[in-house]
Amino acid sequence: MYFLKRLIFLIPLLLVISFLAFGLVRVAPGGPFDRERKPASPEIERNLRAKYHLNDPVWKQYLRFLGVGFERDAQGRMQGFTGGLIRGDFGPSLKYRNHGVTDIIAQALPVSMALGLLAFGFALGVGIPLGFFTAVKQGCWQDYAGSFLAILAVCVPGFVVGPALVMWFGLHWRWFPVALWDSPAHMVLPTVTLGLYFAGKIARLMREGMLTTLNEGFIVTARAKGLSETALLWRHAFRLAVLPVVSYAGPMLADLLTGSFIVENIFQIPGLGVFMVNSSLNRDYPMVVGLVLLYAILLLGLNLVVDLLYSLLDRRVRYE
């Protein structure tokens, strides 16, 4: 029942998010036709604004975006708005002429999702074992070395890691290609660049969770009863220690799936990150709102999945 309520609540919440994004992007200074290569004449700009209904009141533009409402046609007859969010149509892009926002997202999202899922797997595959190992070896040189690597991964930004990987592994040793998204070899350097920061974060969360769990009373009792260290760590400690990682994994995956402008720009990957930044700079209203809604849907949906995983991993958690 709890999860059904959460699903029902998503609809009004997404409407509120769409309304705020729709209004705030129009409050920003500038317009969608201010950054043209050749400034448009006042008459051409008036025609463009009329074509995209930008002269209508904001509330009417929002209803048109939703696809709810009516207007009069050239013959004075009332007709409903065509397209709209309720039909899965985010509207036309103001920057990429003759292209719809939905079409652009459908083309770029699979690339960003592939990169995001690979980086997500890399972050979990490196961060969880590293955090687990450093916690088990607390106070030893392995702990200090692993913790140093985790902190280093968090502190060094992607715009430093990416060019360094390109210079050494792409240009110097020529092990991997340095641009585009054509083969598995093209995916290695972008995946490491995007996932390294999150691997460090997960390693820190895993280490703290493991250290906290190992000091719990039931762990001390199980060890006193003679339970083997391997069974103690994997069957009892790990299951609870990984919960902070599960909480962090939902928002992290939503962030990764929508793409990273820096990584996609360094490696010339045609994903959503480039469209997000360019549409914001160019005041491409439908594109900005569409991408914000996409991110909101991913974030809310993945948080719901995290709550479900919490209840499965920790039997003490009950949702009413």
C-alpha cells in the first residue's frame, strides 16, 4: 500500500516540478532567439515568437505544453491543443529547428544511459570491494592505502582525470580510442572518467558502514559464539553495511543516466549532457523543461526502488 501511494503521489509532484521548471526558465534574462549567428530582424523574431506561441500568457503556454485546453482555429472554431505532455510530447525544440524534444531525447538518452550504467557498474565494482577491504583491514597499511585512493578519487575532478587518461592511454600508449562512441574500446576511458569519483564516494560510504556494523552488539555476540570470520563478514555484516551505499546509489544512478557534460564534451559523446547545457545557454525552453522532467522521473523512480531494496535487505524496515 505504501508503494502504491508513492506511485500515485508522483503524478502531482511531477506536475509541480514541470510548472516550476516551465516558469523559472522563462524568468531568466534573454530569449531563445538572442544567440542566433545573425541577429533576427524584429519582424522575423515576431514571426518566430508567434510560430512557437511565445506571445501567449505563460499560463496558456503551460496548458499547451501539457496538452490540456482549447483554442480557436483560423475559421474561429474551437479545437483542442495537439500534442502535449499527456501524450508524451515535450514540444518542438527552439534551437534545433524541425526537431522535437522527444525525438532528441530518444536519440541521445540511450547513449547517456549506456555510459551511465557502465560508470555505475564501475563505481560499484571498485567502490564496494575497496571500502569492504579497508574496513576489514582497519589500522593496517592496506587501510591507509585504500582510504588514500578513495579520497584521491573524490578530490580529483573529471575534467582533470579525463584529459590525463586521454594523454596516457590514448595518445601515449595508444591502448584506447580517445573520442566518439562506436565500439567497446571507445567506452573504457569515458566510463573510468565518469565513474572514478563515485567509486571513491562509495568506498568511503562502504567503509564507514562496515566499521559501524562491526561494532554492533550482534556482531560481537556472533563472534563470541565462534562463528567463522568469513560467514560473519558476508552473511551478517555486509548486508547491513551496504545500506548507505544503496541509499546513495539511487540519486547517483539518476545523475549518471542523464549524462555528464564534461565527460561527454571531452570524449565527444552525443549524449544528453551536451543538450542540457546548450539548451540552458540558448534558452531552449521546451528542451530544458523536458530534460528536467526526465531527470525528475529518474530520480523519483530510483528512490522508490531504493526504498524497496531497503525493505528487502533490512527486515527491520517496515513501510506503512
